[in-house]
Amino acid sequence: MTERSGRKLNFLEHTLPDGLLVDAGWMTKHGYSTGLRSQYVSAGWLVQPTRGTFKRPLGTLTWQKAVISLQTLLERPLIVGGRTALELQGFSHYLRAEGPTVIYLYGPYGPPGWLSKLPLKERFTFRRSTTLFKADPVTKGLKNFVWNVQNNTGAAADEFQAGLFKQIWGESEWPLTISSPERALLELLDELPHSESFHQVDMLVDGLRNLSPRKLQKLLDDCRSVKVKRLFFWFADRHNHSWLKQIDRDKVDLGKGKRMLVKSGRLDPKYLITVPEDLSAPV
């Protein structure tokens, strides 16, 4: 192995943590030619979880590490949201105990094609954040998890600040950017009735007793979806959480006309949406 190749391998060992991965574009940007990449793979210094991706052989690949790699090393503006974000923050008492099987990602444009081809048991579902919110998707309603890539555990950190996707923490701790519970709730409501059930959403909302009315107000003002905003107030009225009293409903545009969400449901006269007669029944 030449001295130059050795230096580049040493650089790679210091810039690519165990368990994280990069793509061919990242390798090329940092001066690793196709031939050099092939040499590293043949020698066992790199492995390819799927075509066009590279990681060091140590460290098991998980969905969290794949997303952290996208958010930090590859600087993709993608966040973990919806049901997945709520589950990560402990609002899953009535849901799957084994963890999420669908990982909801939000951003202005979709993830690279190789993400869905990684050898993971979870599958990724992408939603365009600008469809639901008017603001830049990486400036409002987000928070960090300090994720330890060695033992695959996370803990809540400070609220998100601009520039997160270039932020790197300790050797084994990396930031995993997720929606706050307030934002994740609106993202979850957007999945009704096709991808989520009224029953599970109802149980989740029941547990959301400590949301921030200030954050909710800002997110509701920024929300484009009349359906989501009406559902938000319908569920909030149903559970009568204390934070609801501090939200100014008059500042939230609920649109006009009826919204038929379920064919055989009843029309709620206050919010003009059709909801199931029995929330536990399939729709």
C-alpha cells in the first residue's frame, strides 16, 4: 500500500465513525476514487451495506445510524417525524413494544434511493414537509436526541438550533434530529385515516398532557392542512388537556366546508369533519 493511500485510509478511520455510512458522492468529494474504494472493499477495510454505500466493518448498522449519517455526514435536510418521533420520546405506551417498524422521514426532498435498500428490518416512509408546513422544515418544531452509536441508545438534548446538520458531538455520540411532540402530533394527524387509525391516534393524544401551547400555536399558524387543524382541535377537545385553554383558536384558519374523512362516520357539527362512531372500529 502506498504512503498516500495509507494516509487516506488513516483519514477515513478518523472521519467515518464505526456504524455510520457514506455514499459514493461523499467518497469522491473527499478524494477517494472508484479504484481506491474498490481496493479498500477488497482488503476488508470498508464494507458495502448496499450498492453505492460504504462503512467501516465495525459496528452494526441500524436505522438510527443510517439517518444520523444522512443528517450529519451527508448533510441531508431530513428529520424523523410523526409516529416515529413520538415513539422515540416515550409516547408509545399503547403501541408496539418492540419499537417502530416504519420510520417516517420529513424534508423538502426525498432521501437517496439506496436508503430503502439497506439490510434493515424497518422500512422508511418519506413525507414532503413543505406540503404540511409553510416554513423551512429545519427551523421550527424540531429537537435533538443525543444518540450513542455504539450502544444504540438516545437521550433528549437541547432544543434544535439552526446549523444542526453540520454539528458533530463526541466520538460515539451524534445528534439525531426529530420532530418535537407538538410537531410530531400534527404530522401524525396528517396520516389519518389511511395510514393511521383513529383508535391509536386517540390513545396517543390521551398521553400528550404536557405539550407546549406556545409551540402548538406557532405550528398551527404555520400548518397548511385544514384537515389536520380540525382534527387537532377535535382530539384536543375530546381529551380536554390543560394546554388547549392557552391556544387562541381565532388565530387558526380552519377553512370552510365539510371534510369527509370516513365514509360511514358521523359529522361533527363543530368542526365539520366526519369521524367514526366507534373509534376502535376499523374504517
